[in-house]
Amino acid sequence: MVSKILSRRDLDFLLYEWLDVEALTERERFAEHSRETFDAFLDVSAQIAERDFAPHNRRNDLEEPTFDGVRVEVHPEVGAALKVFNETGLISGTMDAELGGLQLPAVVARACFLWFQAANIATSSYPLLTMANAHLLTTYGSPAQIARFVQPMVEGRFTGTMCLSEPQAGSSLSDVLTRAVSHEDGSYRITGSKMWISGGDHELSETIVHLVLARVAGAPPGVKSLSLFIVPKHHVAEDGTVGERNGVSLSGLNHKMGWRGTTNAVLSFDDATGYLVGEEGKGLAYMFHMMNEARIGVGAGAVALGYTGYLHALDYARERLQGRPVAAKDPAAPPVPIVDHPDVRRMLLASKAYVEGGLGLILYASKLLDEPSAENDLLLDVLTPIVKAWPSQWCRVANDHAIQVHGGYGYTREYPVEQFYRDNRLNSIHEGTDGIQALDLLGRKAVMKGGAGLALLLSTIRASCTGDLGAPVLAVCDRVASSTETLWKDGDPTVALANATAYLDAVGHLVIAWIWLSQIDAVGDKTGAFYDGKRLAARYFITHELPKIGPMLDLLDSRDTLLADLDPAWLG
Amino acid sequence: MVSKILSRRDLDFLLYEWLDVEALTERERFAEHSRETFDAFLDVSAQIAERDFAPHNRRNDLEEPTFDGVRVEVHPEVGAALKVFNETGLISGTMDAELGGLQLPAVVARACFLWFQAANIATSSYPLLTMANAHLLTTYGSPAQIARFVQPMVEGRFTGTMCLSEPQAGSSLSDVLTRAVSHEDGSYRITGSKMWISGGDHELSETIVHLVLARVAGAPPGVKSLSLFIVPKHHVAEDGTVGERNGVSLSGLNHKMGWRGTTNAVLSFDDATGYLVGEEGKGLAYMFHMMNEARIGVGAGAVALGYTGYLHALDYARERLQGRPVAAKDPAAPPVPIVDHPDVRRMLLASKAYVEGGLGLILYASKLLDEPSAENDLLLDVLTPIVKAWPSQWCRVANDHAIQVHGGYGYTREYPVEQFYRDNRLNSIHEGTDGIQALDLLGRKAVMKGGAGLALLLSTIRASCTGDLGAPVLAVCDRVASSTETLWKDGDPTVALANATAYLDAVGHLVIAWIWLSQIDAVGDKTGAFYDGKRLAARYFITHELPKIGPMLDLLDSRDTLLADLDPAWLG
């Protein structure tokens, strides 16, 4: 049976033929691994995703978690699936062996986790957040904190969250009001309200380790005075024993359009005991460690949802008979599979270009983590807003196309594609909206270090620009470099950032064009339908999609300030 | 209180300052009307929409109609709202006075009905379909059929549906299998299964008048041998008395992503008594009368949903405080309303340009019905696929932006914008998908009568192209004319239609640019925020949006056949 969750053939191509992930085993960190161990983890991920995650995806959507005032109930299938997941060891897939981790390359762990995201984005959110939480603590927490809080997460006993937003402060973390008061025993007392906490309450684990951004009493306003605290749902003894409830309570669950199987909570912290991570005032810097990882995770989730939507649509388009070619004259001729109609092909080929391009970007970015160097770190830094926002936007278009390919059926809950579409809508919002990513890209990443990051990205792209498809991509590189310069020529952020979203859209499409060029470089002159498909999607993206950014770059070059200047009274 | 359903100020501008609807009262048909009667119907529509339709919109969404095997239950609020609506007489708003109609201009009736669609798209669907059904029958039905079936619809006793699709035949009506056998009493016996029947079963009316497309036994295949039948849910005596059930039964309800308050049925016809409308073999031609009206209705619904979403987003953006301008340095400065952020303005201004442009198009098209002439009929014919598809696509983007402006809150069911987004997703599918509209525009409308329709559209647009904003629109007119010629130069539909959707997108944007030019022509040099807003939105659309179609026209000019030629095996 061909899976409709993800394409293992494509993953194999991207990992082994394109990114040469096997070569990573020559690095000391991955020396215990081999193609065989990578394949074994990919195999088991596909198997568990199909058997334990996918079957309750719709139930997660139809019957949300409930809160009776005391306990939050989620479906038993969620806990059962997570138990199986935890047994794979993938919860600590990239962590050090000495902490019980598998020391897998990030790129392989990412490929494995995509199976769970594509099969059931809601259930996969619990381990996604737990992993990001554990990775932050292993980097910035003390050895005692790691033993007390991370070790149980690795063992599957605890789960983790990230608590940044508050009801009045989402995108603007400088407005965080949660406060921390130091206590004589060295801990702190945390008081405040946190919003949009995924996995914020449930009974899936012995306790929940919240990582909470708060301001120590007396600290000045702004983001630079925020500190980070571990605030467990229950008190946890130093040996890891779980005790009484801490001062953390659930104020209510949020009810969303999609992603409905993940509890999403308003949490109230009332004199809750918290433990400072690292130093006071460095909370946001630490949190960015988690947030950058979470942003790749969000991009990966968007790719996963788009990818599974595409596979469902492709399957449907091959099975569903309807209509005849436009040049056909005989109404009695048998109907053809709808994949024969050009507009259905357009939607499918565009979707393929989006999801396989997006998947390539996610894996490329993940592999940069496996070969750390000043250059790779810089490249990842520039790419992160694109890794987060581009799939959230374009792989969602693949979900939109998947509905359209299914026609009226796609709009019903009898088919899964409408859920994928609703689920994927969140990815443009959480972990920093698309608009925030645009400001990050043009306002910070494109200009940091004198523009070194952007220059590195463009030179990396230029190196892939060969062949007839390379020329238009090369031309866009030059245009992006010159537009960036034009925008920032007088250093006025109001002018430069007035159309930041157009910049993100343009650079995003350039990056994906490059990912496609690079993929077909790996294809070379190999023969067969799979490779022909890669060539076709690359050609489609570069000839049908990439030109769309011309008008965006024209707009940027004009330094148009219509949006910055307008009087809001005019809006209506 | 300013309404968040629609803007009466904008409707007044469009109807009276732009389209000069008052002048219609000089026509004999509308001589009994005046600005005062128009205003009275607009007032009452706004009032009833706010009071009787909007309040149960969310309940319609959360608690779908149920079927216990015998009866379909919808919420009592639906029936109560429809009762109030029926008392306005708007159900027969455009119909002849001798049939009990109000003889309102179509453009005024359309403006009135938009209030109900924006307030509650699901509840408004019942009268929408009933009206389209009644209009078809008053045109093609016999006097006896009108008395027996239409009169009770006008009185609010019956409702109507259209039954075209079947489980195996949606877009492709030539595959309709429902068959009709003539009976000695002059009626027919109808047998088959019909799919996606909105309002297909319920207890809101004494009976339901189904208009059913079927093939008379022995007729050849293809669409030209389809006939149209009246098939009531119950037998109806000639005096309109409702009797026993006819052979029509509910096989099941469809469960959709949105639009959940409208029952949507699979109907089974089993030797049901039906009455031929007009002549055998002309069913599809008659049905197109209803379908063209329904397509304007779908476009109007898409505008209505986008418009109300925009108003909600604008209101939120003015109230919600968050963040500071990008040039601000002081983190202790108070947060600003998010409408101050350029990216939020971009989403709002784009939405305004989409929904007010879309509304203009809907009203312009409706007014063409009020001044019938060979020229106006032709123009409406060319415009119909755009009227249907453009708002379905772009006013849905306004709904997407409305979620994004609300941030995380917009993704929750605590705010209405997520429902608008889900509801609006259907409009690109029903009454002919966007892809079907594209084939209709480029394959039929652009070439019919030697291209006279397109030539008329372009000359009408050119006449509005004055001022600095007129020049780019004029240039696009020339490009569209030349691209159309290039596409059809050898008459090969496979090549011409390979990128039909890009053509629809391009011409759609051109049409909306023209609608904006025409609106600001009516604005002239009037002063005040409202008129400044119109100028701003026009400028935004023509400078930020219209250029997007350049690459589409380039693609069309290249006669690219990537999509027509591809081997589906390459797709994955």
C-alpha cells in the first residue's frame, strides 16, 4: 500500500540522494549510526504514524478535550499513541547519549517526526513541545535541573510546554506582565496569566514542566529584563518524585478552528514555585533557543499537513472519473480520471512543488544543525523566518487545492482534506505570525552583521544556478540584493519595513526555487517517473511560480509607503 | 452602533452616488418605486439581519441539522427568521406585481439580500434557492405550474431547490443518470439520486419544490437531451393543497466544513411524480437561467462573508492594543492599536479593496438585469464567471486576513471570523468550481459571437480609464485583448485552455480595477474620510494588486502547455 501520510520514496531521495545524510555518520557525534539505523527509525516512524497516530486524527477533531473543573480529559488513543512513540526513544532522538538520547542527526530526527505530524498534528504536538522544552533545558539548565526535569521527560513521565503569550501580549513580549518574586530558598514565586499554552493541561503525564517567561519584581520594562522559569504543574522533589499541586491552575481551554486534539489552555499562575533557568534578564535569549526550534517545527508541521493533503488529492484525482478532455466531441465517451484535466493538474503540480519544495527546505535547514559552523549557524539564522512562514502559507495552499480537487466532497467531513486545511491555518499564526517573520527577515536577518547573512544566502543560492532553469533564479538573486539595499539606503525602518511581507514572500519563493534547483542537480540524468516528476515540479516552480515575485520586488524598489502613511480613519 | 454586518454608508454610495439607482424609477417597471421605498427595504433588511439572522449564526454552525430517519430538524430560530423575512415580501422582491411581487430593481433586491447573507449565510440559503427556483418557473413554467408551485413560494408556504448534481456527476452534467419516464396522465416518473441538494429536506415549509434535471427514457447521451422537472416533496393538488408524500426521500445529510446550518442532502427519487417544465431536451438551457442567477448569488454570498469579516477585523484592529511602531525605541511607551502596524494595514486595506470592489461588481452586474438590452445581456454573460469566481477567491482572502488580524483569537470559535472563513470556502466549489468558471470565461464567453462580448467588456473598461490610475488599467486591457488572440490563434482548445485559471485570475483583477476606477470617478473631488478611503483603496488595488497579473499574462502569451502535456505518472 502506498502511504497517503508521506512519501518514503521522496524522503529517501531528499535524505540520501540529495543531502547525503549518510555522510554525517563520518562525524564523531553520529559515528554509532549508519544508513541502517536511519532507515530503521524512518521505518518505525512510518509504521507507528500509520497504526497509532492516523486512526484517531478525526476523532481528535470531532471530540475536543474536555475540562470538568478538575481534570482535562483527552481521548485514550492519544495517551496510547504517545506511549508507543516514547518507546521508540525519538523523544530524545537528537539528545546526547549520556542523557539517554539517540544522538541522531537533527535532519533524520526531523524526517522521522514529520510522519507523526502528517498523521496527526494534534497528538504530535505534545512530544513536539516536550522535545523543544527539554532541548532548551539541556542547553541552559543546571545539571540538577536536567536531572530533575529533563530526565523524566526523556523517560516519557513528564511533558513540557512553553509559556510566553499572555492575554494582552502575544506578538509583543515586552508587554509580559507575569511577575516573579525571589524566595529565600532560592526559588521564585510566579504570578500571572499565560495564554495559548499548547499541552498546558492534561493527564497524559505525571506532571507538566512549564517554561515561563516572567519579569522579576523591580526589573525594568522591555524584553531584555525578562527571565525564564521552570514552573512544574506539581511540586517535584529533587529525586524526581511528583508531589502536591503547585500554584498553577487551568483557567479555561481555548476552542479552535482546527488542531482541536491538542489542549490549548489559559493558565493561571498564583504564587507558583518556579526555578530560574540560567541568569535573570536572559529569559528571552534562552526562549529563542526553544522558539527557533519550534519555528522549524511549525514549518515542518505545515509541510506535513500540506504533503498529506497532496497525497490524498493525487489519489482521489486518479480514481475519480468525471468529464472529458476539452477537445473531445462525443458526450457518450467514457469519463476520464480528473487528473487528466489541466486545471486539476495545475493544482496537483503546484501542490507537489510546494510540499516537496517545503520538505526540502525543512530538511536542509535541519541538517545545518548537524554540521555546526559559524557559516551554517548564520545561514540557519537567515533562513528561520522563511522556514517557518513559507510552508505555513504555501503548503496551506496545497491543502486548499486538495479540497478543490475533491470538489464538493473535499468540503465535507467525510474526507480528511478539510481538516488538514483547518489544522494548517494555525501555522501562519503561532510561534510568531507571518507578519512577525517578515519583520524578522527584513528588519533583522537581512541587515545583521552588515548584511553578511543575506550575502551568504545569496551566494549559496547563486552556486546552484546552473542550466536553463538557473538563469531566472540568478536574476532574482540580483534583484533581491538590490531591493534590500534600496529599502535600507537611508536606514529608515518605517520606509524599509512598510512592505516587509512582500519581501518575505519574494525571498521565500527565491529560496524554494533554489531548493528545487538543488534537488534537480541531485537528480542529474537519472531516469524514471520519480525523477521526471522532480524535473517537472522544478520547471513548474521556476516558470509558473517564481515570476509571481517580480511585481513584489517592483513594489519594494518603489519604496512605496502607502501602508505606513495611511490615515486609519480612511479604512471604513 | 456601527454595524459589523455590512456598511450601509458604502451601499448608499454604490447605489445612489455611483450607480444612480434612483434613475431606474424613471423606467415603467419601477415607476411605483422611489428612493424612499428603496431605503425602506434596505433599512428593514439591515434591521432583520441584525435582529433575526445574525444571533443564531453561530448556533447554526455548532449544532447542525439532524435527521432521525423521519424528519430533519433545524433550529427554531431558522424558521422564525424566515417567517420575518417572508413578511417583508422580499422573497418576491423582483417579481411582477401581478404575481404578488414587489417589482424592485434587481440591484436593490440584491443589496437588501446581502444583509441576510452577511448575517447568516446558512439561513439565507433557503430563500436564496427558493427565489432562484421561483424565477426559473415564472420564466419557463406554464401558468398552471406558476399558480400551483410558485404562488405558494411567494406566500412563504413552499421552498425550492435545484437538483443537478449526482454522486458521480458534479461538474459534468452530461453524465446525469436520473431518468424520467412519461406517464399516461401527462406527468413523468422520476428515478435517480441527486447530490449536494441545499435545503433538500427540512420541515420549514409545507413542502419543497425540487427542480430536477433528468433524462427522458430513450434520449441520447450528452447535456442537450436533459429535461427539467418539477418534483415536489409532497403531492400538490392543482389548488395548491399539499397531500401525501411523493416518491422523494432523504438518503442522508452531508456534513460540511462550514455552511452547516443549511441542510445539504442526498435525495433519492424513486418513481416520483414529476412535471415537465417547458419542452423536453431543453432542461439545461432552463437550468442555466437559475444557475446564472445562483452564480451571482454565490458571488454575492462571498462578498457578504468577506465584507462582514473585514468589518470585524477593522473593529478589532482599532481596539486591540499591542506593540509599538518599528521606529520606536522606548519599551515603556504604551502599546498602540494594531491598526497602526503596516502589515495589519496591508491586510485591512487589501480586504477593503477586495470586498468593496467585489460589492461594486455584484451591484453593477445586478443592475444590468434592470436595464435589459442586447448589450447589457451580453456584458452580463461575459461577467458572470467573474462575478461568481472572483469574490469566491478574493473575498475569501479577506476572511483569511480577518483571522490573521485577530491573531490567535481569530483562530478560535470565540470569535466569528473563523466561521466566515470556513463558510466562504464553499463558494469556490458550488454552482461550478472556479476551474469551471475559468473554462466558461476563456472557452465560451471570450470567444462567443466572434469575441463581441469580450470586446464589449474591454471597451466598457477603457471608457473608465482616465487619470493616473487609468493608464495601467488601459495597458492591461490591451494585454488581455492580445493574450486572448494569441491563445486562440490556431483554435486549438487544448492549448488555449491549458492555463484557463490564469486567464480568469487576470481578467478578474482587471475587472475589479475597472470597478474601482469607476467608483472613484463617482467620488470625484468629494471630501471626507469616506471618500478618501475610496481613493486609497482604488490606489492600493491598482498599484499593489493589479501588477500581480503581469506574470499571468506572460504565461498565457507563452502558450505554455506544461499542464496539458504532463504525464500523470510524474506527479508522485
